[in-house]
Amino acid sequence: MQTAPQAHAELSVVGYRFVGCELNLGTRQLTVEGEPRSLEPQTFEVLAYLIARRHRVVVKRELHDALWQGRAVCEGALTQCIWTARRALASAPGGKALIKTLNGVGYRFVGDVVELAPEADEQDDWRREATVARLDLARALLRSPAREDRTQAEALARQCADDGTRMAWPWLVAAAKEVLTFDRPSRSSGTRLRAVHA
């Protein structure tokens, strides 16, 4: 069975911990009282989706739309996923009661949850990717004839240089300085302007 894209995932959350359980979004693993529990892909997605939206009731139609994305599935598919998730959580204290059913409406995850943040090295990877993307945007904006775009490009490049200094990434400081000293042609004449910033 093909799984839906991880509609529940956010960049800053890599998993959830609750009543002796941990749901790891990266490894797609549920552990209950330290023991791994096997979940079918759709059951994992249903559980993760409910936990991510635990502050409200999730209606059945929303779950179907988000996780099956318009594919035709039997009416009992969602009920089966909920039943399987409850069974997997059953050995945790109060595990069976973590998913509440609101008859005719939908479901709600009611346990106390701690969101797990990425490890420091994962945060550095994410930060590095975001910074490189910001620097690429600065390079693209710098080629624009619009003054506002060039101003934004220079501001982005300064942010990248500051990030590089703070994170001790000399490669980033050097790349940002290249953007800040980029030669670009003047619109009014054929001469080249050189923007140099400290």
C-alpha cells in the first residue's frame, strides 16, 4: 500500500513522546515501553496525523482526504487503522484511551505529548540547507534590475555572513562576501558598478 506524503510533519518536529511511547517520524517507528511496535504505513500516518493535531477533533473526511488523497478506499479502512493503532498502544499506561472516538464526527488524540526536536547535527544540516537556499535567493535577486530586489539580496547576504560567523562556517562567510561584492552592469550606462559592503 502506498502511503500519503507526511502531512503531519513539520521541520522542527522529528517525533512525539507520550505515556511511555515514542513515535519517531524519521524512522517511522513506534516504541511502547521501550519495545518496537510494527505499524502498517497508513496506520502510522493516521496516528501521527492525530497526534500532530491533538488540540482539536479531526473529522473523518479530513483524515481520508489527507491520508488517502482521493483514492477509493473502503469505509472500514480508517476504522481498521484506528483499531490497529489502539492495539499497538494498549500496553502503555492508558494506551487504549489515547485515541477518543466522537461518534459520527471523528477522532482526537488526548494524551500529553512532548514534541521531539532534531538532534544538534540534524539542526545544523537543516540550518545549512536553509542558509544555502537564502544565499541562492540573494544571488538570483542580485541579477534583477529592480533596486528593491538588489537591496533585499544584499540584506540576505549580510544575514548569511552573520550566520557564517556565528556558526563558524568560513565557507559561508566567503560565499556571502562574493554576493556582496558582485559586479553588475549599470542600467543607464555600459559601465560596471561594484557594491562593496563591510
